[in-house]
Amino acid sequence: MTTKLNKEWHQANPMPKNPTIEERLHWHIEHAKYCQCRAMPEKLKAMKKKLKSKR
Ligand SMILES: [Zn+2]
């Protein structure tokens, strides 16, 4: 299995220690742009839709 881990991005963008859902979402959105080492969890995807539909 090949993982495309962008070490530099991870070092520059660590996940906050006690992230809010929005912080996690933001992290994963940015993460997906620069690194493919893991996919966004389904829960967060659902959360993203919920947040968008609020506006
Ligand atoms: Zn990654």
C-alpha cells in the first residue's frame, strides 16, 4: 500500500490538541489539498454538509 504522505505539510500544520469540529473540518479540507495519507472521515463529511446547509 502506498501512502502519499506530505511530511512537510504535516509538520507545518499539526492538528490542534482539542480541535472543535470546525477546526477539524478545516484541517481535513486543507489536508486533502496537500496530502493523501488519509481520507476525511465520513462523519466529518456529513458535518461539512450540515454546516453548509446552515448558511
Ligand atoms: Zn497527511
